[in-house]
Amino acid sequence: MSDPSSKIHIPEILTDALELEETLTSFEAIQAELNYREAQHALHDLVENLDLTSQERQGLEAEIHSLENLVEKLDQQVVHIAVFGMVGRGKSSLLNALLGQPVFETGAIHGVTRTSQQASWHISREKIEGSEQSLLRVRLSSLGNSRVELIDTPGIDEVQGEDREILAREVAKQADLILFIIAGDMTQVEYRALSELRRASKPIILVFNKVDQYPEADRIAIYEKIRDERVREILSPDEIVMAAASPLVAQAVRLPDGRLSAHLSVGEPQIEDLKLKILEVLHREGKSLVALNSMLFADDVNERMVQRKMEIRDQNANQIIWKGVMTKAVAIALNPVTMVDLVSSVVIDVAMIVALSKLYSIPMTRQGAIKLLQKIAIAMGGITAGELLANLGLSSLKGLLGLAAPATGGVSLTAYASVAITQAGVAGVSTYGIGQVAKEYLANGASWGPEGPKTVVQRILASLDESSILSRIKDELRAKIDARLQPPQATPTSEQNN
């Protein structure tokens, strides 16, 4: 006899399996919720703590608006479904079939609200940054705790080359699910566009629409060709669905003379498989999908914001540096006293560093700026030593030429100007180098990074074109001196005017 304890109790095993599945499902739901909340908090924190000046905000309106839209999307639990396809593939018909009403129709007015007993759909048209194309976005007023937004796009054959890539890239970033509509065997244009969208790593459903226009054998043959040849490397068979958004149905109509005639009319949409597939994707990946897509899009937007912010700050920093360069050059060129030259050089460099620290939002006192200047000067070595020797030697020569001016009848002033400009140029190059080093240190969060100060300084100095900087300083300095030396033009009197 067999041991009763060794018998397998099938009902118990099934119960245990179901309980395990429920536990895993519950765990996945909890994890999805946690991911969603984490994404929500991260985006709120990003938007609320943007380190941007008013000037920088003026150049980043689009990026800031995108982040604010993402926060709203997560707060309202919005799912974005974008639709792509060539003209004539039935995109609008398919969307209308999904909505159950003709929202997407030719000549839809911007901003129109269509109301039915079930829901209110809000239509708007949006421009794509970097493209002349626009998108038609339809929002369904909140149902329960979530909302679905459908995004219609221009026909991919209406958009050429780079513009099509921009359109696909920008929409795919926003979309949580992409519907790609075809109406028969795929063209090269469709294949390229589908490949571009696939690179966005978003869920895609390839919809073979208008299947009602093919005999069953042809429909199956086309479907298998698409599945096994056209998109085998891009999509799995599970991501391909057949549909008929607005099937044409022949009906017998009796004419006034009593004869029967066939009349084509639009029948009920055949989109159940597509609806089930959409629901399957959203149910399976739902919140995790939205959270992941939002964070990926936010990361991309934030990267662009940081890049733009640093570009703007770099431009402003270069303006501050050049202002410091020319201020020092003018001060040294016009001042004949050696010690005043040396003191004014340090004062101007410190003021420049303080101004740069404010630009990069790094709190720094004048004492802190002096310490940073000392570190930079030590690391720069040769340039600062050269500036000091030039200042001492040229200042002395400049002073002698200035004193000799009365005795020479002003002839020595020509030599004085040449020496002054040379001295000012040397000092200006030094300030330019100091400014560039300080800029990198502050832009890096007041850190030299793993390289250390000496390596950073040497790398920056090696990249400077000293001759062109010196030439620019001299040209601007001569222009300033010439402007100062020119006598003021007399203002015309009323008698002259008459």
C-alpha cells in the first residue's frame, strides 16, 4: 500500500500557487507605487529647487515648462499614448474608434471642447521645439484617479529628414506607449521611422489597420510577411495587432425603380484586440512605466537645462573676466607709479574673483578671494612671476619716461605710451589666465576635482592663445587711449545753427 502522506494534493498545490502569484503581484504593485512616488518627489524637488538666475530662466523657458508638465503628469497620473503613421493609414479613424467619438477630424478647431454623456475631451495643438511641425493633443478629463492623453502626429511622409527625426525623438520622449499605424506591407519610410522610434526604448504596438480591405488569405499573408521579415529584428509578434478602425460594409439598398444596389457604409470598428493589447501594457507596466519614462525624460531635460545654464554662465563669466582684463590694462597703462600698479593689479583680480563667485552662487568673501588668488598664482608660477618682473621693470621705465616728458618737449610720451601698452598687455594676459582658472574652479562647485590645482592650471594655460589675447588687449587699449586723447567736439551754438 502506498503511504497516504506521500500523496500529492492537487487542490492544495493550486491554492499555494495562486497565493504565491497574488503575493508577487501585490509586491509588484507596491514596488510600482513606490517607484511612482519616488519619481514624483524627485521631480517636485527638481522643479522647486532650480538654481537659476532670472537671466538664465529667460533662456530656458521651454525646458522649465517641460519639467512643470512632467510634475503635473505624475500628480494627475496621466498616461501619454502617441500615434505615428503615414498619411492615409487611418490614424485619425483609429483614434476616434478608441475614443468612441469623432474627436480627430479634418479641420478640427484649436482649443475646441467636445462634450458627450461620457466624458469631455479637450483639443490643443502644440509646437515641437526645433521643428516646424505641430502635434494634436487630446485630453480626457480625469476619470477616477487617472487620465489618458492621446497625441496625434503629422504623417511621417509629410515630414522630411531631420525634421522627422526631431518629431519622432521629442514625441517618443513624452510618450508612455506608441501606436505605429500601417495599412499593408511596410514601406522603407515606415521602416526607418519605426526603427527611430524603437531606439527610444518605449513600448510600441504596431497596428496593421484597414484589414477589412483585404481578403482573409491576403491579410494573413501580409501580416506574416510583416511579422517574419519586415520587423523581426525590431518587434516581437506579441507587439503586432490587426484592426479595422472604420470598416466599409456593403449593404443592399433598394433604388426608386425597385432594383437593388450595393451601398458602402462605415461599420462598427474592429479594434477589440488593440484595446486589449493597450490595456495589457498599461496594466502590466502602468505606474512603473510612467515613472520610468518621466524620470528618463526629466533627466534629459535637466541635462539640457544644465548645459544651457552652464553655457549662459560661461558667457557671463567670460564677460566678467574680460572686463577685469581691460580694467587692469587701462589702470596700469594710465598710472605711472610702480607700487600703485602692483596694488591695483591685486585689487582688480580679487574683485574679478568675487564677481565670478557670485555668478556661480559660491559664497566668497574678499579674504576667500585673496586666498584663491594666492593658490592660483602659486600654481601659475611663470606667468605671475613674469607679470611681476614686467610690472617692476616696465613701471620703472614708464615712470622715467613720464618724468622726462617736460625736458624732451613731450617727445618721450610716445615711448611712454608704447611701454605702458606693453606693460598693460602683460598684466592683462595674466588676469585673463587667473580668470579662466577661477572660472573652472567655481563652475566645478569650488573644487579642483581629482586633477588638483596645478594640473588644472597648467591645462588651462596650455589652451590659452597668449598672442591673440595680447593683440586684442593692445587693440582695445589703443582705441580707449585714442578716445581719451581726442579733443572734445564743440557743441554747435544757436547762432551757428542759424
